[in-house]
Amino acid sequence: MFLTPGSLPFEKLWDMFFRGNEGRFSVYIHASKEKPVHVTWGAFSMVDAERRLLAYALKDPDNQHFVLLSDSCIPLHNFDYVYNYLMHANMSFIDCFVDPGPHGNGRYSTRMLPEVEEKDFRKGAQWFTMRRQHALLVMADSLYYSRFRDYCRPFADGKNCIADEHYLPTFFNLVDPGGIANWSVTRVDWSERKWHPKSYRAQDVTEIVFSLNLWNGHMKLEVIFNGNFGQYSFSC
């Protein structure tokens, strides 16, 4: 499911990715500058666009796993690898973590009470992969949807709440926290808050070591990059 402002700049690359696998995938495109819905970055219309894509994709009963992509996304593995990874997963890959800072819980509004308490408020990257059962839950939701529609908007109550970073993580934290992975299988370059692919050269990477530890729903990621050690902890 592509959420894009217009045409797909990597269309030829995606064509190569899908080629020869007809019958095992469907493609849906929401071009936000076209009718019927115009989508503005940061506005709640982003959530509505995601739901529109899910609604159309759910019409086909053969669709069992739903992947949200942007026009800047590119595949890093071949089709069989991605297909088998997702179809054999027993969870949805939805980013979900606690962010106590101003761009996380600082966006929470008490107007969401009593349905959404601050302790349940979560953040995550917009891009997800979702099992059919979870897609149906999203489309059936009106309670939490209305809370975020009304009170998680740019500059609402003096806060710059970005709904597409909070609605799904919070929703699944409340309705099925054990059914999501708490991370996304897509990688986004967060440097300088740019959402386009980042180019790397050989000299940029000398050594990368990942150590992943999971316990009681808490994840610790240890990274050694160019000799520098970093540790990141997430919980949901």
C-alpha cells in the first residue's frame, strides 16, 4: 500500500521486485494530491489515508498481510524473502514505544480521557506491516479514532501532536499489546528529520555489530558503528 504525493519515483525498481510473483500480491496506491482526499503532512488526514488504503485492500479476501510504504521506500531483500518473513509471522510489525520527551508524551492531551490515559500513550514510526485481523480491528475502531481525530492535531491545545505517529501505536498498546512486535521492519533515516532515503558510501561503514535482548516486553539494542558504542532501550 503506497502512500505517496504523486507518481512512484522507484516504480521500475518495484516492478523488478514484484515481477514473476503475480498472484501473490496486490498493489494499492493513495496519491494524496489526487481526489478524493488531499493529505497534509502532520495532519489527521494521514491517518484517514492509511485507513482508506486498508479499507480497499481488505475487500480482497486473499490479502492477509498489509504493508504501508511511501514513495521513497525501496526493497532491501527479494520478494520471496519478504513474503515468507511476513506471511509466517504471527504478529504485526508496528512501532510502539514510550517517549517521555516533548515529541512523545509531551503531545498527550488530557482531553483524550477517559479512553486514553497518558500512561498508555505511545509513539512509533508511521510505516507498518499489519496482519488481516489487525487491519479489521483498525477499520472497526471509532472510539480511539475519534479521540485522536479531535485532540491529536497540529497545534491543538498548544501542542503539535502528529496523529500518524501515535494513533496506531497507542491503539494496539490498548487493544492487543501482545499481538504486535513493537518495532517496524522498515528502516527510516531520522538524521535531520529527513524522510527520504539516505545514501551511504563504503567509507561510512567500518563495523556494525548488533546485540538484541528481549525480556518482559523490553528491548535493548546495542550498536557499534565506526568504533562508537550506542545503547538504545525501548519498551511497550
